Amino acid sequence: AGIFYPLVVSWTVGGWLSTIGSNGYIDVAGGTTIHFLGGMLSLFISIILGPRRLEPTESTKMPDQVVSLLGTLILAMNWVLFNTGSSFETGPIVVSGITTFTTSCTAVFVDFAYSMIRYGYSDLPSLGGVFLCSL
């Protein structure tokens, strides 16, 4: 990440992306750069590592679905509150927070429907993971 991050930042700060559109590229607090880079590196590492080789055992399974859901909700609420409150504005940032939360709820609904149709059941840790990944 230390090799690729300066390259991606140079595209956004005074680079070729800053000339796109009438106002140029605007990245609030560097969030787009960080998440783009993190997502791409995660994708490449998961492709290199491949699927898991071992089946989960009793010691590696989720211990409590309620605790998992509670952690997901706490993290999601802090995420949305931090992102909407970090700019001290009531304009597009609040709309962005509402949009983010709405799209996450939509992703959970789609995952639930897909799991029910495909497998006949759905579980809370899966739904929580989908919710956090869609933030």
C-alpha cells in the first residue's frame, strides 16, 4: 500500500483527475482514494490467495449471531454519524449519509432475497457483512 498510495493520490491532488468536469475531482477527506486503493488491493490479494482450503470447525464458527449483529449495528451507526458529521455541513454530506445508509439497507434486502431463493435460509452474520461491505 505504501507503494501504490502516493501514485493514486498524485492522480487526485493536482493530477489528471482534478481536471475532470467544471469543478474538477473533489475527494472529501481522501475517502475515495483510500477506499479505492483498499478495495483493489483486497481484490488482488484474494485472487492470489484463492478460496479457503479448510472447512470451518466448531472453534472457528461464529459464536453468537446476536453479538455479531450488535457489533455490525454499532459500527454502521458510527460510520454514518462520523461521515456525515465530519464536515460540519447540512448540505450534500447529509444527503450522502442518507444515500449510503439506504443503499446498504438495499444490499441487505437483495442478499436476504437471494439467499432465501438460492439456499432456503439466510443468517445474520452474512447480512451484517453485506451491510458493512456496502457502506
